Amino acid sequence: MNIVETARLRLRTITLDDADVEFHLALLNDPAFIENIGDRGVRTLDDSRRYIADGPVAMQGRYGHSMYVVELKDSGVPIGMCGLIKRETLVDVDIGYAFLPEYRGAGYAYEAARATVEHARELGIERLAGITSPDNVASNALLQKLGLRFKCVMHLTPDDTGTNFYIALLNNSSSAAA
């Protein structure tokens, strides 16, 4: 199901069929994904199917939003994922994104994330969070460019050395944090 389109991109729900393409395995095993987001242990097509079913598909069914596949609108080629995540460790819904290396640096992350923020508004989400590693300069800058404001460094798990936490109020034109 298509969620939103931009000038160059289409964001759509992820399906179990996406597990059968190289894209999903390549993205989750990209060294930058593992370093900045985490190793999800997805190494085989069966792992990919389980991850999609238990993660984005289940979240979409439960909350009406999830991570979406980002495709080039003109060709349908999947280049990354961007969407809205409801984590047990956070009160607020947060925005997430990841792109294959060959599609970084072309403005796709900002374009997809901007559309995702607008989608969150349309869904009635009032507060949108963003989390990233303090060392992930590009993601920290992108969250700020989207209008999220740094609140604090938090620890999502006992072994977390620190995660930057950002917030935006979507029902407030200034998007200032509460």
C-alpha cells in the first residue's frame, strides 16, 4: 500500500515479499546500519521474513504506521526505509530511516523523512521523537533539519552508552519541544 509520494520517491508499506529481494538483506547488513542502528541478526531469507512479519507488518497492524520501503518513483527500485516506529523503550513514536550506501548524500533521506513527518501529522501524532547515536553526525543534522530539537542523552538499555533524544511537537508550527 502506498503511504506517500514526493517528487522523486514513493513510500509504501513493507510486505513479506520484500524479504525475497536482496534489498532488505543488504540494508540490514550494511556496516553503517549495524554501526548506527544495530545488528538485527538478519542473515537469511527466513530471518528476513521473520523480521518483517514480527516488526513492520505487526507494527502496521497494531498502530497504523511502521517503517516503509522507500522506492525511486520513476523505477520502483527500493533504496531505503523510512517511517514511524513505536518502541517499548520510548513513550513517543519516533522517526527512523536507513538508506543503501549508493543512495546516501543525494537528499533522499531528507525528502523521505520530511514526507514521513507530514504523514505523522496526518495520523494525528502530536509528539514525534528521534533517536540517534551521538557520533552519527548526518542523522543528528537531519533530525535538526526536520525541526526536531535535542532534549537529552538517554540510555535505552542498560548497556547503551548514550543515545541522543530529539522531540518535536507536530501540532505546533514552531515544532519546539515540550
